[in-house]
Amino acid sequence: MRFFERQEQARQQTLRLLLLFGLAVIVLVLAVNAALALTWRLVSPGFSGYPAYFFAVNSGVTLLFVLGGWWLETGLLHGGGEKLARRVGAREAWPASREAEQKLCNIVHELAIAASMKAPLPMVLARENGINAFAAGWDETDAVVAVTQGALDHLTRDELQGLVAHEFSHLREGDTRLNMRLAGMVFGLEMVFNLGRSMCATDDDGRRSLLALPGLAIMATGALGWLAGRALKAAVSRQREFLADARAVQFTRSKEGLGGVLRKVAGLQAAHHGQRTSVQRSLHPDVQHMLLVEGGLQEQWFASHPPLAERIRRIYGRPMAALPLRREDEAPTRPDALF
């Protein structure tokens, strides 16, 4: 895998998508102004011009909703990565009493040295039997890496190292901050849509006010902006996953580590005929977009992760078969013991 080339491609694609996201916000402001201007013409008898500061007020209120949504949504991580991880059921690793968690802690500290960064807090999702992980935190001072019990049980040391290296990339590249800020902007775009919908709402007698017509215009433009924002946020997230995959190969100097993890996840998905695994069902929605593998089924335009087969192909340079859900250094595990 040409990991430096893959990283540069992912960064360039991310920059293009972020510019498109900014353009989408500008287009939304212009569309709201155009819709309200047309509405004013329709409801104003003997139209003789627009009120003073008409367009400035419209633009300011629209941006207030978008930026206000960003501020509210990003407040979710003000407590730091550890607080978020504990909220979704993770606990601190216990290296003194559990061999697998000692191995996890060793890997985290080894990769911290290799990446020249402060070691994040290792945490474990002890009730999750699927193979997954996530990283959280605004910066290195409050960062955590949480892995599922299934990853500890079913991955070799090289594979676990590849899994953790992927999460290190998200921390090193600031992907947690980026994702939360984009999520906040999308929430702000949704608030514009909700404003229009509230203006169109009926009263107790089933009648609509004079605000219904401009509300309809705001709701329509807000809906388009919200959908565009969701699609662009998902596209950015997919590029950051490609970047993290490439960085994991760079950190470990092995494609078999992370590649083996993804191939085992593919095997698990095939065994369940595309149904959600336990980790995909139970993890909190706040971390779904942070996971190594996305939970649940998503439409292509709104999926936060690239297709698993495409990620595997990029790592190896060709399609690869799925792997059984067991470590190569242990005897085969009975299927009824996995879940």
C-alpha cells in the first residue's frame, strides 16, 4: 500500500469537501433571502421595495441558527473523551488483572511512541462482543481509545495493533474535532428547517398564521441545505476513514494488521447475512460515526464509512477474502461461544 500517496489523496478530498460545505452554507443563506424576497413581493400590496436591512437581517438570522446549532452540538464533548466513553459504557482498562487488557495498554504506549504523541487513555467496552473501536477527545490531553471485548478476544496482537493505530490516526489528524464541528453545522441547518416548519404550524383551531407562506419558503430551503450538509459531512467522514486506514499501515508498517481486522469483520458480517452484530446494535448513537466499522445500514450518500470491501481493497491493492472470527494463535472457537 502506498500509504503516503493515499494520505495525500484523502487530505485533498477532505479539503474539497469542506470548501463545498462552506459553499452550501452560503447558498443556503442566498436561497433563504431569495425565497423571503419572493414571498415579500407576493404578500405586499403595491410592492414598492424591501424594508430597511431586509437582506442583512435575513442573512444574520440564518447564520445565527447555523452557528448556534454548531455551538449546541459541539457542547456534547466539553466533558472530554473519557466522559463520552463512559457515557456509552466503556471503562478504564485493567492491565493488572487481565492479560488481554495488559496487551492493549502495551500497544497503546508503543504506538504513542511511534506517533510521537501523548498516550491516550486505554478503555474497554466490556459488554460488546463484536469487533470495533473508537477514539474520542478534543486533543491529546483528554483523548481515549476504547476497544470492544470482542476485539480483545478475537484479534491477534498484530491485528489489535492495526486497530489501535487506526484510532491513533483519528486523534493525530483531529478527526474528532472535525466531525463534531461538521455535525454541529448540520444540526444548525436542521434548525433552519425546523424554524420554517414551526412557522407553518397550525393553531388550536387548525388555522395557519400569515407566517405560513415565508415559513414554507424557509422550510423548503432549509430541507435542501440540511440534506446537502448531511451528505457532505458523510463524504468528509469517509475520506477520514481512508486516511486513518493509510496512517495505520504507516504506523505499523504492516497491511496485515488492520487488513486482518477488516477481513474478520467482513467474515462476521457474512456469517450474519448482512444483519447488524451486537456491537452495531448497542453502541450509543453519539459514537456511531467514530467507530472503526459503522453500525447499522446506511444509504450510500449518508454513510459515514466507506464500504468494507473498498477499504480492504485499498489496503491490499486487490480484493481479499474474509477471515474466520478467531485468532490464528488459538484453537477454533465454538460458534455458540462467540455471542
